[in-house]
Amino acid sequence: MRRLLVQVESTSESEGSASDEVLVVPYDNLAPMSCDIAKSKQLLDKLVVVKYNGALGKNMGFGGPKY
């Protein structure tokens, strides 16, 4: 299973901001998951998976799938 940490500053739709910071940590640098089930559940409750199909991803600037 791949784990990826992404942190984005929250803003409302009306306040678009170019200063939103996205942090992507390389897979090899991620700390192992906690053995504590409650802590793991807290992290998984925040997990978001976004899948772009067809032209939607290309129109947003994604070149294609990353392997």
C-alpha cells in the first residue's frame, strides 16, 4: 500500500489564494503507521483519494498516470 501525505491550507471558494502550500513527502521518508488503532483511524478519517478520469485530468494539467 502506498501512503502519501498532502497538506493544503483551507480557504473558501471566494478567497482564491496562490499561497496555498502543498507538501508531498516521498514514500521512503514517511514514518511507519502507529500500532495504536485510534491514532490510525484518526489519520484514515482524513484520507482523501482523488481519481481523474479521461480528459478531466489532462485539462487540469496532469500529463497522465504516474507509475
